[in-house]
Amino acid sequence: MAKKKEQKTPKSKKESSLQIINSIFFLLVLLILAILGLDYLQKKAGLPGLFDSFRQIVFPDQVKDPGKVSREITLTLDETLERLGLKEFKSGAEVKEAPHSTSWIHSKREVKAASRNRDLKEYEAALTEAATHAGGLLLSRTETHKPEYEAVSLTFGLPSRPLHSITIRRPSKPEVAIIIDDAGYAPKIDEFLSLDCPLAIAVLPHLAYSRQTAQQARQANKEVMLHMPMEPNEYPERNPGKGAVLSEMSKTEIRETLQAALRGIPFVVGVNNHMGSRATEDERIMSVIIDELKRKNLYFVDSMTSSESVGYTLARQNKVRTEKRQVFLDNLEDEAAIKAQLKLLVETAKSRGSAIGIGHVQRTNTARVLRDMLPQLKEEVEIVPVSMLVN
């Protein structure tokens, strides 16, 4: 006789329902914990938390004045970049169109870490904190690792509105730039132009071969600078040469003198002073010089012929890209002395992250010593164009 199928009692049905409810509750608790954990990990990594992003996307009206917040983010990031000593060497921008709204600018910048001893995460944390404090978000983050440098790229802005993409790049080696002064007297400077490294050729104005030298330097992929003659303390015993800026000049005369020098030399990307120990100490003179360089988007390297020079400081104050000379390579023409100065340049770069050295075209041993020492230099430092070191 077949057994009758047992029927579940109301009690067993109730127990089954409780088990399902308990399971659902347990899964919900796990899901909430997972979301909270992910939110915590994102904030710890410097990214916006899930709840922050959700709230700003679902309730975009909470950003009362996007234009004002955008300006605050821009100002805060600029101030933070300057405070951190991050040197901009490449920039650009593009216009973005927002549906049913006005357009906005998305800037893209590459900056270089001033210190090789600071972790990129320190810079990243400071910029993220600044942008967040101004009402913005870190929208994306990527890392790059190459033999010559490592970098982190950060994009800040409002929900669905990227405003600033900043790539912080740190070279794997200290960086050195070399300027060769006093070009323009001789028809050829092949011994420098043939060197397998970036150089800046600083050309004196109004000389027989000034224009030709600039053209040769450009063809050899070297940067061209104007080596601007300026009054030294020993003037008139020491004459800086034709077309020099003198302390007796009016502001108009100073500006016209600089303009005339620039017109005579093509392909100029920056300026440094020739002599000028008296002129570079004079704020009236240097204010005119710096203002003109800013107008023409040229950088200024202070040759530091005087420890009291105000050129570098004024350039910084007026947002003109600038740097100082750290080492003169060939004040003594002896080969051993030049080698010692090159070693000093390398050690200076190692201690501060970068350094600029100045040699002179008329020193017959300078090019030879540079050629002999290039393999050793390239092992210890990265030789870069001057435009990479000005800030």
C-alpha cells in the first residue's frame, strides 16, 4: 500500500519563510558593507566616494554656480602648483560644449616635479585636497612608468565636466641644461652644434654673424637665445658691446633697445644677460625688460653676474618663465678646470633636481671637454633644453 505524501504543516512553512527572509537580510548586509568598503577605498585612493559622486550626479543643482566653483578650482590648483614648485613645461586647452548649457574650457598641463626626493603621491594628495576644498572632484587618475620618467595624470572638475587635466612628471635622473654664450662673432660654431646633446646657443646682437649663427643653431636643433648686452659695474672700462642696455636710458629707450636686438636674431625662445652686473641690479631697468619678455612670451635666464640681481625675482613675480644660472663652466680655460666645473654642475643637479651651466663659444677647450665627457654625463644626468628647466 503506497505511503501517503506528507503535507507540510503551517509551522514548517513559517520556518521556510523565515530562512528566506534571513538570507535576504544577510545578503543586504553584505551588499551594504561592500558598498561602504568600496566608498572607503575610493576616498583613501584620492577618488570621490560613491555617495559623493551619486549625490552630485543625481542632484547637480546642488552646485549653485558652476562658473564660480570652476574659477575657485582653477585658482586653488594654480596656487597649489606654485606652492609645490611644480614646473609647467607643456600646456594646452580645448573648449567643451555642455548640452543645454554654455561651453567651458578643459585645460591640459604637464608639470615637472621640482624634487626627485618627493613621492608623486604627495603631490597628488595635495592637489586633490585643494580641488576638493574648492568644491571639485577628482574625476580620473592614471599612472605612467617609463625608463626616462614616471608620471601620474589627474583630471579635476565637476560631475561630467572635466576642467583641469594635470600630468605630474618626475624624471628618473637629475636634469642639466647648458647655454653657450657669446655666439655671433665667428661664421661657424660647428664644434658646439655637432655635439650630441641639447644646447642653447646665446647669440649677441648686431654682430656680423648674429643672424647666420641663429639659423645654423636652429638647423642643428639647438635652442636660440638672445644674449642681451647690459651695463656692468665696471662700465665704461668694460664695454658690453653694441646695442647694450645702459642705466642712463629712459624706459622707452630700454624697450626699443631690446626690441631692436630681438629683430636682428631669428628663432629666439629666451634671453639671458651679457655682463649686466649693474643693469640687473636696477629694478627700473629689469621691470621694462621683463615686461617686454612677457609680452613676447620669451623666457629669461638670469646669468647671475651679480649676486644682487633682481631679474629672476621680477620674472617670477610677473609670471615670466625663468631660472638662474648655477655654474659657469669655463671662467678658467684649462681643461682640468672645465672638467671640474662640469662635475660641479652634475653634483648641483643631483642636490636640487636640476641645474643650468653656462659656457662660452670663444673658449677653445670647452667643446672638446664636453665631447669627451658626454658619455659620462649622460649616465649621471639627463641633458635637456633650457626651456625644460625654466618655470
